[in-house]
Amino acid sequence: NLTKAISELSNCGYTGNIILELQSGYTSSGETYPLTFGTGLGSTSIKTITIRPVTGATGLSITSTNATGTIILDGGDYITFDGQPGGTGGARQLSIGNTGGAPAVTFINDANNNTVRYCTVTSSVTSTTSGLILFSTTTGTNGNDNNTIDNCDLNGGGTAANIIYAAGSGTTTSSLLTNSGVTISNNLIHDFFQSASSTWGINLASGNSQWTISGNSFYQTATRTMTASNTHGAININVATSGNGFVISNNYIGGGAVQCGG
């Protein structure tokens, strides 16, 4: 399982790129959570780690009830979760979930150059200061930079306050520590809603800069009854506490299905 694989890779002194293929009979019940990918893995641009289903596998899931999170990229670099069997074809056959009220995926402490693509991501998290995917703070030197979420199905289940939430360590005057260079592209971002609070598909609260948000569909699959005191929207960037350099383009916002909104 991945728990053992992380331990082995942290101790074996590997060279070259690593691909960990989840077999058709894989079950996440035997893992030790949270699955933490840290600096001890030693992954770099020439020693990347990819986790994906084996060719022919369908419906695989990495799901936990852990109250801290399911997958935590804690300073880990150049790690990719690819939901495509064998890494090709465009089918999402890997789900990453959390039913313990915590994020499914967390980036923290200078987790850089990581990718989550072609995965289905779910969580029971309802906190207004968290999300299915959380970009958090750092104790390092440069924030959680150059990470990518691409072609994923991000499903808030009608209860999530935020699908993607980011609150980094940097400020508008100390941009080095911000979560920067993040790309959110071509995703289905849907069913984020709470009537008692403001809700967002992507909520950049503080300590972020130079994000690219493009080609995503923001929508609801059910009728929502909103209250006048709360705001519900696709993208929120708190410019007072974040940096600049954001690029937002070609997103579909609204409606009840993919690419329904204008």
C-alpha cells in the first residue's frame, strides 16, 4: 500500500522517476492516515513520484475518516496523483476523499511543483476556513508554489463552504512566502453551498499571488435557497491580504451542469 511505499522510498535512496501503480484490487482501508508526503521522500525534478491506477483498473479510491486529512503534501515536491489508468485516456478512475470533516488534499510547508489531475475529490469538510483542497501556510522559505489541479471533478456534495481554500503565510508586502504560481484548470467545481454562510468554489483568503484560474466550470446540480446576508460565488480573492498577478480566464460560471454558465 501507499503507507509502505512512502516508508520504502524515504529510506532506499532511489534514483530516477518512480511510478506507483494502484492495482485493480487496491483498497485504502489498510492505509495509515494521513498519508504524508514530506521532504524525506527526496523527490526532485529528476526524481519525480507518480501515483496512478494500473491500466484497466476502475473505481479506485483513497478515502479516510481522518480528522486531519487524507493526503498531506508536507514539503513534498514533484509528486503527481493521476487518476487515469496507466496515465492516459482522460478517464477519472481515482477518487480522493475524506469523511472526517477534513480536507482530502492539503499543501503545506513549501510543497512545490505537485499535481493532482483527472481525480474525483470529495470531502465532508464544512469549515468556512478550509476546503476539499487546502493550500495552507509554511514554515519554510517560499510558500506552496507551482502546484496544479487539473481536469478534476471537485464535488462539494452540497455542504462544503469552499471547494478550494487558500490561506498562506505571505502578505502583500512579503510576497516570498505566498502560495504562488498555482494553476487551477479545466476542473468541474460544483455543489459548494451552505445557507448559513458565504460559500465559494475557489476562496483565496490571504497569502496568495500569481494564480492562474482557467477553463473551469462552476455550477450547482440542485436548487439552492440563499439568504440575503451571505454571498455565494465562484471565485473570491481577498486583494487586501493577498498579492497580485492573478490570471482568471475562460471559466463557465452558473447553471446546473458542465459549461452551462456564461
